[in-house]
Amino acid sequence: MFSFSEENYLKAIFHLQKKYSGGVSTNALAEQMETKASSVTDMVKKLSDKELVKYKKYQGVKLSEKGKKTAVEVIRKHRLWEVFLVDKLNFSWDEVHDIAEQLEHIKSAKLTNELDNFLGNPKRDPHGDPIPDAQGNFRIANNLLLADLEKGQTGVCVGVKDSSTEFLRYLDKNHIALGKQIHIVYKEEYDKSLLVKIDDKELLISHTVSNNLFVKPIES
């Protein structure tokens, strides 16, 4: 049994490892956790003593197999609870993250598995992120960013890279949601902004927006 704080650190290291293959620095982890580097060092030592991480000075921290298993279990619970809140309790996708942050620490494996079955074993959460199965396996999807598409191409929105409340509300305001087809009408060479068509309506979006939307290209 691990504390909420320990689980949050393991989850943060799991996500950061995708960026830092050689090991996550204490500074990067401190920024992610919004705390001091000294506090991170203390926590990393605790996690190392519990054999949840491997840490070498100047080489950063990596999850052990035990640490990775724990992190994935927390991520699975978080994403299942987000699905439950959106699909069953009618929360909007910009409201669920903070609530799921609390629910993800419930320790009952039976509850998690029953929740998964109750929801029909969903593969993705409301933001398009993959939900690991009970064995910790993620479904791999080779999706592109909308920014990667060229003029004349069409993609189906399948996820968001930025799941902040501000970004999700921006998408809602402009009727951009998972499952929507987005057609590239024009791509500005200077700043990479896009003129797109969604539901027969044209919209100009910035490179920041297009670089935070995952799409599955539709073959023409």
C-alpha cells in the first residue's frame, strides 16, 4: 500500500519517461509536481527504498517494474473514472480530471475491475487517452497530430494532447470533439495556422491548437 503522494509521483515519472528516455531529472519532476527539487529528492529516496524506482545521481530516475505496475494501475483507475463521470453522470470532459485525481487512489482491485466491466471495457477515456487493461497493456494507436496533415487531407479527431480545462472549453466553444472530421482547407506556410472545415463550417485555428489535437487520417 502506497500513499497518495507516492502514487502521484510514480504516475508523473511514468508520463515524463516518454520525454526523457535516459532518466527523469529531479528538476523536471519538480516542475511537473510543482514543488521544490529538495522535496523531490526526498521522495525519490523513499520510492527507491521501496524498490519502486531506480535512481542514479546525474542520470535521473526511472521506474522499476514494480513502480511501473503501480503507476499503470493508478492511470487505469483515473481514466476509467473519467469515463464513468462523463458517460454515466453527465459531467463534461473539462470537469472530470480533478475528481478522477481523487478517485484514482481507491485501493480496491475488485471495484476497478467491476467498473471496467460496467462501462463495457472502454479502450479510451473522454480525452482519447488509452485505458490499460487489467494486465497493464495499452492499446497502441499510430495517430498523427492535426498539425502534421497537409492541405486537402481529412482526419478524425481521436484525442487531445493538452487536456487542460482552458483548452477543452476552447474546443467545446468551437464544436471540436472526439469523432469529428476535420478537413484541411488551407495551411499557412508562415505560422502553420490552418483553415479547416468542420460540419460544413470553416474555422481558422492556430498551430498551438492543431499541435494539440490527435487525428486518424482518412484515406481519400
